[in-house]
Amino acid sequence: MSEVVSLPVKPLIVIALGGNAILRAREKGTYNEQMANVSATSANLAKLVMGNFRVVITHGNGPQVGNLLIQHAAAQNQVPALPMDACGAQSQGQIGYMMQQTMRQHLRAAGSVVDVGTLVTQVEVDAADPAFAKPTKPVGPFYDAATAERMRSQGYCVIEDSGRGYRRVVPSPIPQHIVEINIVRALAKAGIVAIAAGGGGVPVVATEAGYKGVEAVIDKDMAGSLLAHELDADLFVVLTDVSRVCLHYKQPDQEELKSMSLSQAHRYLSEGHFAAGSMGPKVLACMKFIERGGKQAIITNPASILEAVKGEAGTVIY
Ligand code: ADP
Ligand code: MG
């Protein structure tokens, strides 16, 4: 009688990459700059793949999609501008391409033949999400007052952005479901490094005829949290440019957190330790993963990821 041997399944990690992994503050955003940053991040992620983990990656796209919107607006007299959802899909392709190429280079250098692939991913949002009644997220180029007025008459929501000019604002609805989740799951199961739901995913709403794109942006940390939940990942990791989350950040009594429970996270959040536009959404995304049954989430920087999964770096949320 032949014995049935069940091989241990490699743990699955979903990683959400912050904007800094692709483009740093004070950089112009040239292709070479973006490639160099992506390559440095990929080197760290490749170590994770070599360390016997299955990896699914998601990433931000703020500067990239912002630049696309500026290009489309500037050239609209020559080429019709594309809507935001199509620009989001474009940016998924561009960033996914850079990651695929650099990940492969680093994996190859380490002697690995693991495959890497990007999936253009739609993320369902609720058409009745209150965010649609109150757009908050500034996107695209800055306009002067006259252009802002003209755009308002065309039905766009335009606000004055901290003295720098006028900008369009779009809704940031809560992600409900990763439309292509079965495909991401199949890729992860096959041991393929999948890059999915880039930029928080292309936001779509369900209609009688199927999904349709909408002008909105989904928070990439929240989409990453949902991706990790729907894949039943063993670990959700948010990578940004700090190695640990802090209390009293940038104050004389700043304190790095090695870990925090869900209830501690709730308390620190209500005490205002995590800024709304930066660390707040990351902590919330980790909390959501745990609330939905996830075991562990970690916030750290790309260079610390290998130590962090061994419990030697980063901030663990449990
Ligand atoms: P990303 O672009 O990677 O998504 P953000 O710049 O939006 O990241 O957010 C990460 C930043 O949050 C850190 O660089 C840090 O300056 C800031 N931050 C705000 N509050 C905290 C905190 N309590 N602990 C650590 N960093 C914090
Ligand atoms: Mg950011």
C-alpha cells in the first residue's frame, strides 16, 4: 500500500507596498528613478520568496496615476482623455511590469525559477457608499480659478487645495470584493508571485449588465487588507518607509511599538497617534484584517521584511 504524503503548504503573505517603494518624495518621477526604487524593493521581496513563502503583492499608484491624469488633461486637444478607471488600469500595467522585470532579475540571481505575473484587477465598491456623496481625494493636475469654475459647470467636484491651486476631488469608497479573486488564488496556489489590485484596484460597481468602472480611488492599504482576507492569507504586511509604528511620533517621547493588540490599536488610534492621511489607514487596514479573522499583520519597511516575518522587526498587530 502506498503511503499518502502531504507536503507542507508554504505560508501565504499578502504585501501592500507604499508609494515610497516606487517613487520617493523629492524625486521627479523619471522612469529610471521609479525602476531603481522598484528594483530595491523587489530585492527584498525576492528574499521572502527564497525564504519559502508564497507572496501576493499589491501596491500604491498615487504619483503614477496622477501623472497619467495630467498627461491626459494636457493632451486632450490632440488625443481624447481616458476616464480615471482606465488610467488606473494603465498604472497597474506599468507598475506591474516594473515589478515583474525586477523580481525576475533578483530571483534569477538567487537561482530561483519562480514565476511572477501581474493581474489587472477590478475591485467592487458599493454604488450606495456614502463616499460617493462626499468626494475627498484630490487627484490630477492643479487648475486656476477660471478652469475650476468651468469644470464645476461640467459636473466635476473641484476644491481649493491648500493654497496650491484648484484640484478635482473624487470619492474614496470602501472596497467590498476583489472581482478577480479566484484568479489571484489560483496563481498563489500554483506558487506564482502575483501582483494584483494595484492602486487599490480599478473601482467598479455592479450593474444589470455587469461591472462598470467609476471615477473614484480605493485606499490601497484597505484593498490589500481585503485581498489578504479573501485569500485567507497567513499574514498581511504593510510596507512603508518606517521600520516600526510609533506612539507620540516625532515628539520627544516617541516610542516604537513592537506589537499592539486590536484593542490597544483602537485606543492609540482614538488618542490620535496615527495621522489620518498616512499611518492611520495602514493601522486601520491591519485592524480590519484581524477583525475579519486574520491571525497577524505587520507594518514595517521593505529592508526589514525578512526579519519582520521572523518576529525580529516591525510592528505586529494581533
Ligand atoms: P506610503 O506612501 O508608504 O503609503 P505614507 O507616507 O502615506 O506611506 O505613510 C507613512 C508615513 O506615516 C511615515 O513615513 C511617517 O512619516 C508617517 N507617520 C505618521 N504617524 C506615524 C506613526 N505614529 N508612526 C510612524 N510613522 C508615522
Ligand atoms: Mg502615502
